[in-house]
Amino acid sequence: MSGPPADVLAGLPPWAVVTPARVEHIGRVAGLLARWAAERGADPAEAARWRRAALLHDALRDATDEVLAGFCARPARWPRSIWHGPAAAAAARRDGERDKGLLSAVHYHSLGYARWDDAGRFLFLADYLEPGRKHERELLDALAARAVAETDAVLREVAAIKVRWLLHIGRPIPRETWDFWNNLAAGRSSSSA
């Protein structure tokens, strides 16, 4: 093993708290987003925006509750496992990030969000479909291959998988996830909501 990707390490903010395995995940998410941006013919500024979202989305995933609380209060109705998104968005905002679409992508990347632009939509997909995830690899690869050409359909499929999982384990469905699902199920594009 060669260790965490140097370009990912160099791109992480100074407040990031990540393990080497997390850096590998962030690198795979960034790589998938770069591939999709190229397939879509995204301009360099949009591709760079997607990369920033990838670098920030799990920048506090391995932080302690105390560190997370230093950036934002834990959302009362959310499980601890998704607190890192709001904390990373708050930390990025403190660092001067002003791109509201990018901040919402990072904030809600674990949940879904009905008013996302493409940075959020594709980050949500890349985080779930990245090639390091071992479960149902054939299905995830097929979804990743369709993500650019059939974005809304793939978003519906991934959101449905996540909702089914929450139902299976008996967890409440967060309002944001519910609204995201309803928006997708009604056939409305998240970026036009």
C-alpha cells in the first residue's frame, strides 16, 4: 500500500481530522467526481468546485464529539454518524467558503437535500458509489456508469437504497432525506427545486 494520496492530503483544510483510510475514501470520491465532471464537459471552475466539495465532505468524519461541537451544535434529530457534514460545512464557512451550493453539498451529503445544485447531487452519488465500497459492487458500478447520462434516475435509486436501509434498521427518516426522496419521486430535478 502506498499510503494516502498526497494531492488529497495537500488539499485538506488544516482543521481536518481524518484517518489514512478516510483520506483514501475522500480521494476515491474526488476521483469519481473528476471523472463525471469530465464526462459532463463541466468547465474547470465547476470541476474545481466539485473537488472542493469532495475534500470537505468527510474532513471531520473522524473527529471527536468535542471537536465537532467546536464548529457547530449537533443537530438534535440526527444521529451522531452524520454530524460531521454540518460541522465541516460550518468549519469551511469559518475559513471563508461562501459558495452556498458547495456548503449545502457538504452539510447534507449523508442525507440528501431537495434544493441541491449539481455539486450536492453528484457528491451524494460519489460518496455512496465510490469504488472502495465492497457491498453490492456490481450494482454500485452499474449505477456509477449511468450517473452522468441518467442523473435523476440514479439519484432516485441511491436515495431508495438509503431509505430502505433506514426502514430496515428501524431508524427515523430525517426530514431532509424525506423531502429529497419526495422531490425525486415526484420527478422534479433537485437542481430546479
